[in-house]
Amino acid sequence: MKVKEGRLSRDFTQGSIWRQLFFFMLPFMASNALQVFYSTIDMLIVGEYVGTPGLSAVSQSSQIVNFATMVCLGFSNAGQVLISQAAGAGKRREMNGIIGTMFSLLMILALILTAVFLFGRNWIMDAMNMPVESEDYAMDYLVICGGGLVFTAGYNMVSAVLRGMGDSKRPFLFIGIASVVNLVLDILFTGIFRWEVAGAAWATIIGQAVSFVFSAFYLYRHKQEFGFDFKKESFAIDKHYTRMILTLGTPMAIQSGCINLSMLVVNSMVNKIDVVASATFGVGLRIDDIINKISMGIQYGAMPMISQNIAAGKQKRAKRVVYCAWIYAGIFTVISVGAYLLFGQQLFMAFDDNPAVHQLSGTFIRAIIWMFPALAVMRGSGAFIQGIGNARLSMVLAILDGVLLRIGLSWLFGIALEWGFFGFVLGYGLAPYGFAVPGLVYFLSGIWKKRRTLAEDI
């Protein structure tokens, strides 16, 4: 029995792929845009009211917190894939155990990561080589946002359930609520109360908490439609689903963690230059994140479609989803790169009016621009690799991208060849080809056709 269309579920095993992917990915792209906007607000307001040291602190500390967020996201994505394949195979009864197990595991993980941040904060600050002017600000942001990881993990859990069942509109609504709350509180706490970086951190974590509460309440009100009854016993950790989530989610978490860890290492290299380089790199990564995260919506849209069709035995249709994703990603990338080249330096000035930052921004743009073709390729092949549940390959490619190439090339160009700031950014920008090229070869080779589907084990 295939998954039936409903308010919280969609059948992607039939119908127009072009149309389905387009209208399914748009809310994800908008949601990701809001998530970036959500975190960008902090930097804009801190840049206005605190200045370059505060801007550097937020950009660095937010990446540290984002490391933990991406680890949690790896496991929630594993749950999403299992939910999608269960839906595609018609195994709706099994969803209750999958969802309950995923919820409990992610809450435990979030609490562990919170403890690491709170008790290891001094070591983390030392490892980051934070500029002296930014240290106190960075500590405030790390402690406050790290202490609220449970809300971030909670929102990602609910979004994974919705995405897995083919609902892309509600995650957009809930992150929109968080963005509005964050904007209002940022202005109040940082601009009016003058709480500086701590104010931006409190605004962020309260916004995430509100988003989680709204999303969880929504699922509770519609529990009959998405297959989780919210009974106490349903939150019990099932050994079978735990093994499946950990087997699939651990490589995904390592993948996400490696990429973010590499960002922190490269940041640490850049921080040794001076606070201007630190702030410029932080702002540049935020602008890059805008393009990256919005295009990631294409991948989020393609993943459940691929999962459902693979579970339903429709391999050719799953391949067509990848081709559509590549075309949409290519169009978006061309438009984004053009806008970046034309207006990139103006975007930097929106964050920081320091003339030194503006001058260095041109160097960042010339180096980072080489990244975007690789990102376009990854949106299709990356969605496919994750959608079929080949988490080990994702992990290997992420280690190649995040550890060997991102850190290695940044060190090679920035330190060994003494290209300085340009070299660090260029190495960072070329690293994604370590995922894009092998992922493309894997998809085109057809080796994946021999894999056993996850739905057979659910």
C-alpha cells in the first residue's frame, strides 16, 4: 500500500516530476532563506550596535553552535529518510516507532552537546584563537545559544517528520515565526537594552524555542495524520529503529560535523591574521551561507521524492528527480553568482561599515566564487546519495571535502604558499569538489542499483 495524499503526506511516485519538485522545493528554499535571515539578523544588528569585535564574535561562535546543530541534523535526516521510505513502501504503522525513537535519541544528544559546550567553553575559546577584542562577546554567545540546543534539535526533529511525509509548507511557517520573534527581540535586547552580543544570543534562542513549541503543538493537533500518537510509551527507544537511525545517522552526523569542523579550523587560521580578516571571513561565510542554504532547499525537496520512488521500486523515476534537481540548481547558481559578483561588496558593507572590511571583501569574493559550480552538482547527487540511504558514502565524501581538502587546501594556499587571506578562502572554496565529482561519478555509474532498500528492513 502506497502512501496516500493528505494534509501531512504526499505521494511522489506518480505525476509530473518537474512540477512536484518545483512546488515542493520552493517552501524549503524559503524556509532556508528565513533560517539564514534569522541568523543574519544577529550579525547585522551586532555590527551596527557593537562593531567589528562583536561581529567577529557572533560569526565565530554561531559556527561553533552550528557544528552541534548539524550533528543533530544528521540524525534527524536519517529519521527523515526512514520515514520517507516507510511512506513509499506503505508501512505507516512502523512510523510511530521510528518517530518516537528519533525524538528521544535527539533530545538525549542535544543535552549531551549542551553539557559539552557549558563545561568545555574555555577550551573551545582557546582552540578557536579568538581575537582578544572578541573573546568575552564570543563566550556570551556560545554559552547562551549552546544552552538552548534542545530547542534547535526539537525544531529539526519536527521538520524531519514533516519533510519525510512530503510537507514543505509548515516548516516554512514555523521558521517564519522564529524569524519575526528574533528580529523583534534583537532590536529590543541589543539595540534598546544594550545587552550587546548577549542580547542577540537571547533573541536567537527564544526565537528557536517559540518555533519548536508551535511546531510540536501543530503535530500534536494532527497526530492522526502523521502517524505518531504522542503516548508516553511511544517515546520509548526501540532497539531495532535505534540501530537503523544510528547506522544511517552516524555517518550523516559525521558528514555534517566534519564540514562544520573544517570551517572552524579554517576560521582559526584566519583569526591569526587580525580581527579585520576574522570579521571579513565571518561576513563572507554568512553571505555564502545565504546562497548555499537556499539552494539546499532543492536538495531537501529532492530527497523525499527519491526515497519514496526507490522504496516503491521506481529507479528510473528517482533518476529523473536528480536530473530535475540539477537543472533547477544550475539556474539558481547562475543567477546567484551573477548577483554576488555585481553586488557582493555592497552586501559586506551592510554588515560592517569598516573600510578595511570593505577593502578585503573583494579578495574574499574573487576566491570563493569557484565554489558554486560544485554546490550545484551536489544538490542532485547529494540528494540521491542521502535519499537512497547510502550514509557511508556521504560520510567518506564529507571527510574528503571537509577534512582532507578544506583544511588541507586552505593550509597549502594560505600558509605553505603564503597566499594569506586569499589562499585560505580559495582552499575553502575548492574543497566541495571533493564531494561533487565522486558523487556525480557514483550516480552516473549505476553501482547503486544493487543496493538493498532501507524499506525492506523497516
